[in-house]
Amino acid sequence: MYKDLTNKVAVVTGGSKGIGRAICERFGQEKMQVVVNYHSDKEGAQEAVAIIKDAGGDAVAVEADVSTEEGIDQLLRSAIHAFGKLDIWVNNAGMETQHPTHELSLEDWEKVLKVNLTGVFLGTKKALNYFKENNSKGNIINMSSVHEQIPWPTFAHYAASKGGVKLFTEMVAMEYAPDNIRVNSIGPGAIKTPINAKKFDDPKEKEIIEGMIPMARVGKPEEVAAAATWLASDESSYVTGITLFVDGGMKLYPSFQGGKG
């Protein structure tokens, strides 16, 4: 769909499953060259690589911990070694756990913040340095959530990390706009991925969740990938510093729908 993306090189963190994998596969359809990052799901990453190649793109799977500088360094080195350059960096890797805030341990707090926020910082910093050193028009896409805006009790660490991603994205976008480096976020709502498939397969749980969404359905990873692809393309060349919500209207206070309240 976006001819300018042909042969562009992208790093996608957390690319072996869920939204990250859907982004990798869509990038493959755009004939891009993709570094598919994974932490433990080697099989999923290798499957994504095969699908990308079958679609006419190219890809390599790279194991790395995105919460460490060593892991981020490895991803950039892999992109340069395999494809000779970097055009787009997607900070997608993330995690969540559920705890009442008064029972949330420091260990669990730091574990989520380390991946969801520190990982975004490290990936962004590495990409910024590459883009500036090579005087190239860079593009960074961060994965946020509707919970950068909607409070989510018992997920304090997750919501805090996504709130941080929001302001970090806006700050970096402003700081590097003069360098023609664009930085945006995507805010998914309820998306059916392996991490929450069991919940969405339960009819009662599904009904409750759909009642929180004006469009009355759970989203698909491919719909988030479509947003990421648009942000990666020149079609969005005048867009920076936004969160593009892909949520079926979840953040629009659906309890007021129909004039209630």
C-alpha cells in the first residue's frame, strides 16, 4: 500500500507475538526489511521471519533483552549487519501483571517499568543517535495504551509506564522535530492477543469488555499494525508527537453513550 516503505529497514521489539508480530508481518507485506526481536519466543520470531520473506520482504530474528543497553545495541548491530541501515524503530515490547497497589512489590513495579518505559527510552536513544550521526530522517514509533489516559486500578505500574511513554514521546518529538526525526505513539485498547485470548474467549468476560467499547467489539492486532504502518510511511510525514488511539472509542467514556449521566 505504501510504496515508500519498500526496502525500508525497521527494528520491531517484541516482534514474536501479538501486536508486535502483526506489525512485523504487515511490514513484510510492504516489502520492508525487518529485525524481529524476541526475548523467549524463538519459534514465534522464526515464524514471523518466514511470513515476512514469503510476502516479499526480508527479516532476521534477534534475541535481546530490550530493558538493557546491551540488548538494544545488539538490535541496531543486527539491523546494520543484515540490511546496512536503519529507518524505523518500533518500541513495542511490553508486559503487564495485576496486583492491588498496596500489595504491589518493588520487584514487580521495577520489572514492568524496566520493559515498558526504560526499554522505550533505551530504544529511542539508540535510534536517535543513529539518525543524527547519519543525518537521516528517522521515524520512531512507541507502543502506549489507552491506559496512558484511562486509570486502571490494580495495574498501577502498567498505567504509570504508559503515562510515562506518552509524555516521553511528546518531549522527544518536540526536541528532534528540527532534525526531521518523527516520534509518535500508538494507544491500543482491547486487542485480542495471546496474552489475553483466554479472557476474551470467556463469553461473560467478553460481554463486559465489549460493553466498555462504543464499537462493541474487541480489536485485532492487524488493526494496530495498520496504524503503525501508516505512521511509518510518508503518508504521515507531517505527524509527530501524537498518540494514535486504536481502541474502538474506549477512551471516550462509553458509560455516557446514549445521553446517560
